[in-house]
Amino acid sequence: MLLSLVLHTYSMRYLLPGVVLLGSAPTYVLAWGVWRLLSAFLPSRFYQAVDDRLYWVYQSMVLFFFENYTGVQILLYGDLPKSKENIIYLANHQSTVDWIVADVLAIRQNALGHVRYVLKDGLKWLPLYGFYFSQHGGIYVKRSAKFNEKDMRKKLQSYVNAGTPMYLVIFPEGTRYNPGQTELLSASQAFAAQQGLPVLKHVLTPRIKATYVAFDSMKNYLDAIYDVTVVYEWKDNKGQREESPSMTEFLCKECPAIHIHFDRIDKKDVPEEQEYMRRWLHERFEIKDKLLIEFFDSPDPERRNKFPGKCIHSKLSLKKTLPSLLILSGMTAGLLMTEVGRKLYVNTWLCGTLLGCLWVSIRA
């Protein structure tokens, strides 16, 4: 009985965030849908400005749970600009929480509403979210030979022409690194060796296509590239590389701290030719690999479990997240209190999911 109580208490840690975040999705989509209709005959910049603000509201609620609720320490290494910029965000990929880390940095620059993702194609089938991400400026891509460069260029050029603020998140590895998946790591290392590139230990060999197309399409619009390297601490960690926490484990407060190494690279320092950029991107991942080797494997105990350089403990104020939680949860509760509201809520889940899937399948 005691064990059951312990397990029940543990599960409740992620149940509350899960219920609120998923439960607010239909409310958010309804609010966005109303604005989409109202703005149909307005210049696109008006739609985009309000859509970015709506996205800010939802994602700051997400950060309430992932930062304020969990109490995770955000440890920043490097000088994060305080002002907004049009950027490409490149990071190592190891956990579903990586998507939230981009929000963690963006909100500290007042750019949370501008975050847009390059996502693997299968995520477009997510109920409600899959459709909305594409409407907010997300780009779904297929891997390797199925990668549609023309379609990606077309979408990015339309954002540039419209003056859409851009905080474009790309994970060049293409899939999550897991130290336990030795076959994946071996295949990645074998590919690097075959291409005459240095073999990497703590990251996978980066893929160039999405990064190159994004930079080439927006090079006259961008300000910089953000090179971000992330490490998640585990409770009772022995200093060795382990599988990174899932969203569920993270919300259960299994991760006391996130170490984020940040490097801003001016666009003039990025090579424009694809082959030169391929080498440049691999060199950036060599730097990441060295940082991670130092973090996990340094022979000097004083240099392990941290990145080199000055570390700042950055705490997110409740003023930036709690209002969004109260607004969206209050609107959802209001819907559910009436019979008409409940029907609208359920129909949004069902019809929104079906119509969203139909839309993305037609647009594929």
C-alpha cells in the first residue's frame, strides 16, 4: 500500500501539467481560429503579429510548468543577447525537452512568439498541434532522399517576403542522441569516417540539408546563428553520460539543472557554399563534442559537470508565465462550465484533429 501511494504521488507530478497543457489545446486552437477568420481580409502582418502573441501566451504557460513548477536551475554559459534577432538556432538533440530549451532562451530575449521549428514529417499528424505548428511557421521535412528542398525554400521565402520575425530551431543531427543506442552511434561514426570527417563521441554526425537551405534562403534577412549545446543533469548523477530525461521524467522533477552553452555566430562568419558549410557545421559539432567530453570525461574533477567559462543562474519570473496559465486555464474552465461550451470543446478536439490531418495530407 505504501508503494502504491509513493507511485501515485510520483505520477501526480506530471499529471497536473499534462492535463492543463493538453486540456488547454482546444481552447487555444479556438482562439486562434477566431482570429484567423477575423484577419482574413487584413494584411498578413496583422495576422502574424497576433498569432505570435497567442503563441507567446501558450508557450509561456508551457514554461510555467517546465521552469517554475519543476524548479529546474537554468545555468547559462555565454552572452545571450537581450534584444530580438532573426536567427537560426542550432543545437544538439537528445530529448523531447530540447524543444522547450529553445523557448527557455527565446523568452529571455522577448522573442518567444517568434519561435518556429523545422520538424520531422511524422509530427504533422499530432492532434491539433501538428496542424497549428505549420500555420505558425513550422516546416515539416522528410529525411535523406525524400527531403523537399524546393518546398522548404518556398515557405522560408514567403516568411522573408512577409517580414516574419524568425527564431528558426533546427536540430542538425536529425534524430535524438542516446548513449544506449550503440548501433545508431556506430553508424553515425562510420558515416563521418567514410566522408573523411572527424568521428564524434557525444553527438551524432550533423546533416547539412535543412541548415543549408534555411541559411541560403534567409541569409540577407538573418542577423546570426545561435550555436547551443545542452546537458541535462540527473538526480544522483555519477558524472557519466546517461540517456536524457523524457518530458514525463522532467516534469517529475528528475532533472535539477540544465546546462546551456551559448555561442552567437554572426552571419558573415558562416560560409555560403554548401560544401564549405558542411565542413563548417561539422566543425561546430566538433566544438560541441569537445565541450561534452570536457563535461563528462575530463580527468580533472574540477572541470567536470560544467562547461568552461562564466556560469549565470538565470531564473524566470512568475510574472512572465503565471498570467498565461491563469488566462488559458480560466478560458478552458469557462468553456467546460456550460453544455454549449463542452460540445464546442469536444468538437474542436475531434473535428480540429480530423480537419488538421486532412489539411496536412493535402499540403504534403
